[in-house]
Amino acid sequence: MGFRCGIVGLPNVGKSTIFNALTAAGIDAENYPFCTIEPNVGVVPVPDPRLDRLAELVKTRNKVATQMEFVDIAGLVKGASQGEGLGNQFLGHIRQVDAIVHVIRCFTDDNVVHVEGSIDPLRDRDVITMELVLADMESVEKRLKKTRNQAKSGDKKCKAEVAFLEKLQEVLDRGEPARVLEPETDLERDLVRDLCLLTTKPVLYVANVSEDDAASGNSFVRELEEAAAGEGASVVTIAGGIEQELSQLEADEQQEFLADLGMEEPGLHRLIRAGYELLGLITFFTVGEKETKAWTITRGTTAPGAAGKIHTDFERGFIRAEVIAYEDYVRCGSESAARDKGLMRSEGKEYVVQDGDCILFRFNV
């Protein structure tokens, strides 16, 4: 699997409540700062009706969904980059995730204290963004100082690193995240990867609202959506309290509860899918009576790379991939029917796997 989304936010914005609902972990969400010290980790199946349909068609004995890992990270406060609150411990946990799910409080409740004293989604967003920027500034400054000394020898690679680090420093000095500067060379890409900067990670915003605003949002949400659009980010609106209650119900009870609220699906389904898309992931399927399984790969993966997700021997001894598009598989009703109609394609090593492909790999070791 290996894809991790870190749930971050100021204290008391509903991070742990949403994490509990995602994972049905039952972790207590307390009304005071830093109740989450060590990050809680939960593995969550990615809802995909295509998997259900394929499993139904072949009457599979075992259905396996693809999964994502969510990490509930301690609440951040202003000054964390200088050690305030849990400071560097918090920032260290963020370095270990692939993407950031930033929960922002968009509800009012006098019984739940706000660490900043009032509800202001854009201020809250900026507090965390700035702390991540400040932490990255420190990382870049340390690397720049070291590389400048090395560049005095005339080493061309070091000089190129210095030039890129100075551009990166300028971006951060403006208070912008490092991801706005696109690396153009292998050296620059390797340098960014080596620095492990917090603000290079993709971000998805979650607007946590009250039950009354679950279906249509509110002015806080719209304000956040407008700001997020300016940085090319998405916003998912969720009522954490509703989602946690839903997670405790059986499937038929969930549908009845959702219908009463005027909702078609749990907000968490949208969150999981949005996180999946944020990381540039797609799904392919292996289909059979014994097992029908969804597999996660990054967009742009070739057939041998996809085969390697199943087993390294599949990649090492790859011969070909026999592929049926999901729509064709469902329309035909079976693999054999799709083959008879000429809809099963034989693809080689250069084939780039598409979302929804149903694949049978041929290999020889």
C-alpha cells in the first residue's frame, strides 16, 4: 500500500472525531489541546462500486478493496516551528506522510473552545501553512549554507544546487509553499526529495461543519473554498459528528440515516476518494471466482510496474498483460464473453495502465 495521508489542524477542530469516523477506531476526542500526542494510524478501504459490481458478476468468494492509511497527527499551534506546543515532534510526523488532509473548523459551538478564541477558517489555514513554511525555511537555510561552502571549490553540481536553493528560499520568504516552484531537472527533483520539505506535500482541505450545514455548507465553507481555489486545492465538507455516528451504524441503518439528512453517501467516502485523487492514484482490478481485488498504483504506471504490485516475480518475468476495460467487462458480463467479442487486448511492457483496467498478467520466471 504505502500511501499515507496525515490529518492535521489546530487543536479542537475535529481531527480525531473525523479520524474515528474514518477508521471506527473509537479513540477518545477530548476538548483540550494536544489530546493526540502520538499519532494514531488507521487503514481505510477505498469505496469503489466497480469492485462490488465485478465481484457480483463473477460470484467471487473473496473481495478485497484497495486501501489508504490515515494518520491522526497532534494539533498544531502558532510557534510550532520554534518548538511551541508539540513543535518539532508534530512536524516530524508530517514528514512521514505522502499528503496532508488539513481539517479546518467551520462550525460554532460555545462548548468547544477554539485555541485562537474565534472561528476564522482563513486565519486557521494560514497559521498552519506559515508554521510549515517556517520549518521548511530552516531546512533550506541549513542546506544552502552547507552547499555554498562546497560550491567554493568550483563544483558545477554544487553551484546548480545553490541556484535552485536560492529560488526555493525566495518562495518561502514570500510565505508561499515550496510546491509552487516546479523542479525542472533531475538534480532539482533529487534535491527536493532529499530535503523532504513539508510544503511540497499536496494538501486537501476538510471543512468540518455542524449537522445543520452538512448538506449545503455555510459562509465559512464558501470562504475557504474560494481561498483554496486560489492555490489549486480542493475542499471536502464534512460534519464530523454525523460521520462518527454513521460509522457506528449497520449499512441499512446508514442509508436510512443519510436519507433523513438529505445526503446520498457519507462525507467520508468523498474524503477518501479525494485523498486518493490528490495522490494521483488509480485502481486496476484482478478478477476471478476465488478472489476479486482492487490494486492501487500511481497514474502513469506501466504494465510491468502494475504487475510488480501483485508480486515482484510478476514484474521480473513479465510477458504481457491481457486487459479488459471495466465498462467492457461489465457490458459483456464475463472475461470469456469479452474475449469472444475481441474486447480483451494483449498489451506489452510499454502499456500505461488505465483506471479501471481488469488485467490478467502473463509471466515466466
